[in-house]
Amino acid sequence: MASEVRVPTTGNAGEPVVLLKWNVQVGASVEAGEVLVSVETAKAVVEIEAPAAGTVLDIRFAEGDQAAEHEILALIGDPAEFVPAAGSRPDPATGSEPAAQTSPAPMPKATPAEPPLGSGRMRVSPRARRLATERGLDITSLTGSGPLGRVLIADVVAAPVSAASTSSTTPDTAAGAAAPTATTVPVRGARKVTAQRMHASLQETAQVTLTRYADADVLLSYARRLRATADLDGDVRIGINDLVLFATSRAVAKHPEANSWFSWDGIKRFDDVNLGFAVDTGQALLVPVIRSANTLALAALASQARALIERARSGKITDEEMNGGTFTVSNLGGLGIHWFTPVLNPPQTCILGVGAAHQTHPEVPAQVPLSLTFDHRALDGASAATLLGSIATAIERVDTLSA
């Protein structure tokens, strides 16, 4: 009996995955545990392995397609025991159909998403068809670049949009000017989840932001000394962001009202600080969590932060590594930003925004801008202001905190 290769649990209420790359084709022999395909979930890129050794009998989704949670992506087994249903999906690499085998007991097969070969109908990916409709394009006028001439989303993006199809939506066209060219990027995967959560956060919480400076001279000089020591001894390199995370974890641990989750059933206050920190992966914003950050030595915290950043940017980070945060830090200082308003990551009640350390005048100390957004349902302004003051003091004395 054939083994089914299914979409794993995505961890985000059944959000579909996007097929990124197949490493095998129909007819290939694979070993148990071999990586068959990589997919993009709501939070990361996941590699799906073969559940058993055998031959790839069928592949049901092409690269770029979306597949629902637990959907069958492929079948692996003995070719002598398998008969493909009419209209089986072509091999993603070669575009060829799997060879039919004889068997008195064919495997059950889902209804094909596309017409069988020879039906006279075009082969079009669902996303390509939707985008063509949005752009007002005649799908039959496009030449597909996919297997067996299948029209892919890239073909739709590359097709010129006629003036007739954009006149109702582009004011310049109506006035006689040329319509600007544009590329539509699907809102999916991690980007879609980030957008949904940010929108829900602003709608469902009572967010207020307080700002202040912290003296940054000690922070900057300590970072330079640690960097020089690491270069000489080969130790873990500790940067400014590591010091900010370290100082913040110590300060927040003293304010359980801010190290909390809000629910109408009750506000849950935590003893340890599971410190989330925002990481830009180039695709979307991810928030790994350093567990019990307030109990870690500086070098251990920096080491964990570095490992989580690498896993997030390589698409290897897991849902577990991003769940359970009790307080979050978002640092845009490396991008030259001074002030910004960070958005809460519910059910957390606080998030700290950190800007670039700078001097307003050569004669004055360097300062680092701090922005604390808090949920006014969980704590009041005075408590939030006290917390922000504690964080500023911890940053100003970070060298003694790690002694």
C-alpha cells in the first residue's frame, strides 16, 4: 500500500502552505527521511521528508501551488501496485505524466485540480487564474511556461496589462496618460499572518506608547570592550542588541504587571521573562523567544539570540521557538531609526521599541531612544512609565548588571 506524503500541521488555524521546491520527480527512488519538498508555512519554510522508502508514484501539487493542512502532496510505494487516476498531475521537474501500471486494485485518488491531458482545456494554476482575473487578462491569450504549457503566476505577472483592463481603476489612463506598470505580490505565508496579527492587534487592544531616552555612553563603550575581548579570545561576540535584551530582561522581571498576558478572564503575570525579539527575515517579521531570559548570563543570552536569528533567516525556526513570549523587543537602531511606535504582539501587554543611539550635540552624552507600547487594559500609565524608567536605568548600568 502506498504511503501518503501530507502537509504537516501548520500551527496557524489551518493556514495553507505554498509549495516552494520539489527535490524529486515521479519515478524517483527515495529513502525514508529523505527531503522531498520544501513548503512555506505561515511562519517558516518547512522541509517534508519521505515517510517510507519506495518510488515516488504521484505528485499532486506543482511548485507555487497552495495546499491545505493535511492535504496529500505525493504518494510513495511500489509501482506494480499503483494505477494513477486520469488527469494525474505532471511531474514538476520534467512535465511528463507518470507511466500507468496495471493493477486489479487501483489506489483512491482525489479529484484532479486540473483537466486531464487531451481534454482541450488549458492547464492553469489556481493562483495564476485568480491574478489574471484581477488584472482583467484573458487567460487564453497567455503562453504557459510550466510543465506541459501550464500557465503559472509568473506568466501572468509578465503579461502586459492593456489600457482597457485598467481604465476603470487607473485615473491617469482615463486622462490619456500611460498606465504605470506594477507587479502584484501575493499576500501569503508569513507575510499574511504578520499582516493579520498586526491588524487584529490594533483593533482589539488599547495601545498607548510612551517614549524617553536612556544614556547610551556606558552601553556603547561596554559593547566596544566586549567586542575587542571576543576578537582576542575567540569568545561569543556580544553586540548592542544583546546588551539591550539582557538589560530589558532584568528590568522587566521586576515588573510582573508588564510581564503578562491579557485576557478578559484574567491577566496572567509571569515570574520569568520569555523574551521575544523581532527579526526581519527579508520575507516577513518573525519573533523568536529566549526562554527565561532574565535567568541567563550575558554570553548565554547572546548565544541563544544569535542561534535563533540564524534559524529564523534560514527558514529553520519552529513554531515552538516562537511561542510563549511574555515581553517583546523590536530594535530598529541598526537601520538608523530613532523613534517609532511598535505594535503589540497579543496576548502580551508590552513591547519595547529601540532606536539608534546617537548624539544630539558633540558635547552631550550619546542617547538611545526607547518607545514602550503597552495595553492600557492591563496596566496604567504610571506603571508603564515606571517600567520604562527601569529599562532605561538597566541600559545605563548594563556593565554592572552582567558583573
